[in-house]
Amino acid sequence: MNNFTEEQYKYIEKIKTITSEYQTIPKCCIVTFGCQMNAKDSEKLLGILLSCGYEETDDEEIADIVIFNTCTVRENANQRLYGRIGQLKNSAMKNKNKIIGICGCMMQEEDEVLNIKKKYPYVKIIFGTYNIHALAEILYKALTTKEKVYEVLKEPIAIVEDLPIENKFKFKCGINIMYGCNNFCSYCIVPYVRGRERSRNEEDILNEIKFHVKNGVKEIMLLGQNVNSYGNDKNDENINFVNLLKKVVKVEELKRVRFMTSHPKDFSYELIEVIKENDKICKHIHLPIQSGSNDILKSMNRKYTREEYLELVEKIKNNIEDVSITTDIIVGYPNETERDFEDTIDIIKKVEFDSVFTFKYSKRTGTKAAEMAGQVDDSVVTDRFNRLLEVVNEVVGSKSKKYINKIVEVLVEDIEREKDMLVSRTGNNYLVYFKSNKYKIGDFAKVKIVKSHGFYFTGEEV
Ligand code: 5AD
Ligand code: SF4
């Protein structure tokens, strides 16, 4: 345990003494926006608060502390945050001891912090992506001084290990393998709010995985903005993503390994081989293409062409049986012409993606694309977006039909009470609903796929 971690445990103890004197157990609520990275950060925040003597609630109104873990990758996430904080004004006014906090990516943007200070003075704590781990220290200051605590670090401190963590699911969890991004895609704000790439030590990653597996986790997802760059900052060529995967699959009792996100420019043949050769590695690759037009890809600074992407997909499909490939698409990037858009539609049809996450381009202050002339008109973007969705539904729907009558292994994740069905997931990331009295959440089951509903299947237990 390093000094920083020790220090935080001291603050946790101090808060525990405070909360133990409350008449009722205080309640905490964490609201998460954005990606898996944020979801993982929220598990860390919850772990700290539970250790401080709080219990969890999902009711923002009654919680003694509410923390919003924010995303800023697109403008609509920001708007949703402001709506939610606005709704809490009354309960903040009624309960002067209530602590409303905001953290995460949006707080790395000075303008947003200024806006919150001005318009939402009842927000008591603000911190950024680089001091998530210091929640106990920040909260202690807020509880003892009754002052507002706004602490947004501009640069990351060392990677902090060994703090408490509370998994949302008992049977699966995400594992950070690296933080930050060096790619600077022209539209993307992530490198500005999450900093440069920092890889965790292999030993720390493996220890964390073993810890969770001991507590019942069967499936992990290795998380990084660009997992293929794992180890590039380490000065040791043996530390890389392929070698890490080889070690992770050796963890006994761990049944499934996923990873996210892969950048097409760094996806090596060695990686394809490791996926192919290891049963534990799920046959699902999320490979954001963003656009099918070479001009747009160049302007986006993605560093691959549509031809290279197609070649990579061919290699993956030829080597890995029943692999599913999913992607992200942005429509309406500056200067996107109808011709560029058609190239995107064309590549979706050619690749036959298993799922596509579609986004309207969102202008992010500070990025290169935000300064470009040729921003595309809203009505054009909406029109293209709707046409894109139609094609995606068609392609995804027809692709999924090939699984009908196949028997697949699924991990049960949830119960859909209205339909009285279990919700489960295949290794290649398809959702399967099925009825069963035998299986429960966290179990593996064999299911025969009966019907495709486009984005999910219904099946029968075998
Ligand atoms: N506008 C729209 N979509 C964006 N993404 C990232 N930045 C933007 C933006 N400015 C999308 C990309 C990325 C996903 C996580 O979010 O498709 O892969
Ligand atoms: Fe953003 Fe590109 Fe980095 Fe992904 S790889 S986080 S899109 S800059």
C-alpha cells in the first residue's frame, strides 16, 4: 500500500467516526453517465462511501450524499446532467446537510465548473478524473469545514491501487488496464479530460482480477480507451496487451474475458491468434470505425483507411469462428458530404456488423474538429442519422438470423420480471432471453436460439 492509499484509509476512518454518531445510517447515491470506465470509477466511489459508513440508495432525493459521475464525450450528456442537478434544488434547500457532488470528465472542463459554481451554488463538492481516489479526503473536508470543496487536478497523480471497491454485479466486473488516450482523434475530448496513456502494472491487474474472482466474479472486461496500446508507456517490450491476455486467461476459476476498446490501427495478427486460441476470451471485438470515408477518416486522424479496416475485418473473420464485430459511427462530422455518408453506409453493409452504436457528431470545445469550417447543418445530420439507423437495423437483423437453432453457452445476467424470463449473454455478446426454473443470475447455461428480434434473441433451455 503506498502513502496516498494509506492516507485515504485514514480519512475513511475519520469519516466513519463521524457517520457512526448519526442517528440513522446515512445514505449515498451515485449517478453514472457515460462509458464503462465511468461505471468502474463509480464502483470505486461507492466502495469508498460504503467503507465510510454510508449505505446505498438509488433515491437521489433522500440520499445524504449524491455524486454525479459525469461524461462529456457528447453535448447531450452535459444537458442531462444539468437537468438532474436542477431537480435536486428543493431537497438541497430543505436539507442543508445534504451533500451534492459532481466528478468525472465534465469537471475537467473549466467552463463547466464555472457554470456550476454560478448556477448551482448548492453543489458542495467538485472533483475531476484524476482525483476520484481522493473522495474520502474531499468528503472529510466538506463534512468538517462545511465549506464547498472544489478540487480538480489538472494532471494525473500516480495510479492509485488498493482502495475499496463495490462491484455492481457479483458475477462480472470491469478491470482498468490503462487510463487516458494518446490518439487525439480530431472530434474527441477524451485525451483532454483523461490525459495521456498510463498503463497499470501487470501484477496489480492480475491481483485485482484474482481478488474479484475469489469473490465470485466469472467474467471480466479489461478496460482502456485503447487496450491495444497497453504497455506502450512501460519501456519493456514484453509488457503488451497480447502478453497480458495470455496471463489473464491463466487465472483459474475465471471463465470469460472481454476487452474494450480496440483501435483498428493497433489490432495485430498476434492478438487475433490469442483470441482464437483461448476459449476464455470472448469472440466479440468492438472495433470503432467512425466513418467509411477515407477523406473523413483522414480528417478525423484515425490513421487507417477503409481498405485497411476491411482487410483487418477479413482477417478477424477468417480466423475466429462466429466472431461478432461491433462498431461506433459518427455522422455529420465537419465537411461530411453525401458521398462520404454513402461510403459509411456501404462499409456497414460490407462488414455486416453485429451491432452498431450510432452518434450524431457533437462539437467539443478544445478539439481540432470544433475549429473546422464546414460544420454540417443539423437537419442534414438528422436525416443521415435516420437513414443510418434504417440500414443498421436491416444489417443487424439479417446478420443475427444465422444463429437461429444454434445452441450457445450464455451467462445469466438479469431477470426480466414482466416477461418472466432470464436475460443472458453469449460470449460474442448477443442478448438471449429464455425461461427457466433451473438457472439463476450468475449461472452459465446452454440455450437453443429460437427467434431473432434484431438486437436480442429468445431461446430455450437445453
Ligand atoms: N461526437 C459524436 N460522437 C463522439 N464520440 C466521441 N467523440 C464524439 C463526438 N465529438 C463517439 C465515438 C467513440 C464513442 C465512444 O463516442 O464514436 O468511439
Ligand atoms: Fe477518443 Fe480516439 Fe482516444 Fe477513442 S481513440 S478515446 S475516439 S481520441
